[in-house]
Amino acid sequence: MKRIPVLICLVLGAVFTPVRAAPQAGAPAPDFTLPGLLAGQGEVGLRSLAGRVVVVDFWASWCPPCRKTLPHLGRLAAEHPSLAVLAISVDENRAKAVEFLKVREPSLVYLHDADKSAAGAYDPGGMPSLALIDKRGVLRYRHDGYTERDFGTIAAEIRSLLEEK
């Protein structure tokens, strides 16, 4: 039964995501600038993070597995201060997204993509959806959906990118 929420998020993610070709690993990461989700957070643009490894994590308040990914990403960001983790809500309703974050990871940057402009550029295959971008701004890895065993792979990929010169 644990796979049902993952399936629901994958199906709903496909329904709520604009259809276009997903950027492939090895291509430049699509740029975006989004407003902060929480009070006091300003806009953040991907280009402003040049020279850093960036995790772009698309999530939604209606996605149970999304609740599991954020703590893992928070621990990785705390372990690796040079890592930038952008947790991007695709909820149209800001209040629902903020409510979802009652307990939030302080090391993540929370952004709001209500019009799905960034999500449209990355074409998530489901929720949650994660893209790993290297220090040169190249998309290196993508992960759509989530299971507990996925996170070991994701953590290893992040560490590998952080070690690159």
C-alpha cells in the first residue's frame, strides 16, 4: 500500500505539469527566477547560484512523498554548506504550501512557482521531482517520484558533484 501515494503523486504530477520535452542530462539547466514562498524571502534566480551545486526540488502540498524528501534534503544541505537546495512549491494556493511547511528544514530555500513557469521548463515527470545541477550550470541528474531507497543514490550523486572541480 505504500506505493499508492507515490503512484498518486506521479499521476497528479503529470496532470498538473505542462507537457513539453524534459531537459536531458548534459544540457544547460533552464534558468528561472522565483519569489520566496515564506515571509521575508526574496526572489532567487538560478543564475545567481553559478559556481555552486544546486538541487532543484519540485514539490506540492497534496503529495505525501514530498513530505519525506524535504527532511532528507535538509540534512544534506546542513552537511554541505556549499550546496544550494531550492525547494519549489508548485501549489497555486500559497497558503496551502505554507501550511504544508509547518515544520520546515531551515537549510532549504523555499520558492513558489504558482504559474508553473519553472516546472514547465523542467517538465517534472511526477511529484516530487528533483534535478541536480553542477557548478557550471549543467543538468546532471533527474529523479521523478520518490522511494526511501532513492535517497542513497541522490545523496551519492550530490556528493560526486560537490567533489568536482
